[in-house]
Amino acid sequence: MNYIGVNGGVVDAADAVVSVRDHGFLYGIGLFETFRTYGGEPFLLERHLKRMAGGCRQLGIPYEPDIDGLTEWTLKLMERNGLQEAYIRYTITAGEDVLGLPAGDYTHPNQVLFAKALPPRPPELDTNGKELQLLKLRRNTPEGKVRFKSLHYMNNILAKRELTLYPPAARGAEGLMLTERGEVAEGIVSNVFFVKEGRLFTPDESTGILPGITREMVMELARSEGLEVETGLYPWEMLSTADEVFLTNSVQELVPVTTLWKENEQRTVGSGTAGPVTSLLLKKYRQKAGIEQ
């Protein structure tokens, strides 16, 4: 990643800087969105920017979504970095302000854009899936009524550090956090779904999860296929006895979970390979992205 986007321009990575007085640095006041391209075009960008705009309004950060402008900026950054497809991170910080918590709105936010190569996805992942390790660390409560995709990521970082203590981490496992009440919340970088008796379940936003863009799309696709979709509060035992489990995020799409771990206790999900609902929804998602017929 030789070039980074800053406030609409593209600069050498060494020159991509923001002030130490930026409240994104001082207090974590800022938001970001991660998305990917298909065929060189950002996917579901309108939805990502709608979520970004809603969060900025609550934080007092002036921001008006510009889909065409951001697309053009993204493609220019990808070209400078020699990328045909990319993982994109778009960040808006509060900008410089006084030392101390402000009483009013911010006025000069900063925008930063990163583009890097997409992580490789082995074809066998679609069938063999990955492992999911239950963590002891609990999901913290959100900053407001619904969790922001904010610059404050300490809970996730601590969860990632805990995950490295378990053997499945070396095989690429994801970590799962519960709420303080013991309800299934979400993965470190993913939302979680499970299937029981042909019905699709995912934790409700009241658990403090980030309401993911891919999560939203998957629920829409499931309903369009006639599947019953339910959000609610679910104990680990309900997840651990599911017929299918899968994870979602904007870069990894849908990832089947075929093994669950609780400390040293291992449980195989279903037949040990991706289930029919997971495979159907992954196919429909890729069709939506224009990469499958």
C-alpha cells in the first residue's frame, strides 16, 4: 500500500498524516466503513454511506454522502496502488479541536481512504468453513442506542488477543463474544447467523452488535427465498445445537462455521461441511454482487 487517500487527494503513504489535535486521535471520535469491490466497483456503497451519515449526525460531524465522488476517489487510489480489486477502508475523523470535550458540533473533519489487496479466499472455505471459538471476554455495551462503527475498537482488540491463546486461532478461527447476560452477540469482525429446522436466526441489535451491511443484505436475501428470519436473544446452547452456523462481513462475504469450540470442548456443526441454507445464501449474495450466475 504505497498510496493513501487524504481529504479527496492521493498522497504517498509517508505523507498521509493528521494532526495530534484531531479528536479522532484524542478521543476516538470518528467512524469508518470497510467494503470491497467486485469488478472494480465498490459494493453496497450507498448502504455503507447511509450508515456513515447517520453516525456522523449523532456525533456532530458535518458529512454529506457523495457516492459518485467517493467511487471516483476509490478507483483513483486503486489505480495508483496497482489494484484491480480491493479491500477499502473509508474513515472520517472529527478533525482538530480544543483539548477537552467540545460542547458543540465539529467543523473540519478529515477523510482518509485506504485500499489494499483483498485477502485470498481458498475455494474450499465455501465447503469446509472455519472454526468459531467462544471467548471469555464479553461484548461491551454500545456507545449509543446502536453501536457505531467507530474508531474505538479496544473491545475487539482485546478479544483478538484472547483468541490467540486458543489452538484454533492458528487455523484461522474467528472468536465469538457473548453479552454480559450470556447471550450470543457477534464475532470479533463478523456478525453471526445460525439455522435450526429451516429457520434463520441472528442476534438482535439490542445485544450491542454492529448492525452489519452484509448482515442486512443476507436477511433480505433469505426472506426473498421464502426463509423465515428471526432476530432475538439466544444463549450459547441454542447456537451450539444449530444445524448450520455462518459468519458475515463485507470483505469475507458469508463464511460457513463447521466447528464450534467452548474452551477445550469441540462440537461439529451439522455434517461438518457448509449446510444447504448457508450455501444458497452465499450463492445469492454473489449473484447480487454480479460474480455468479
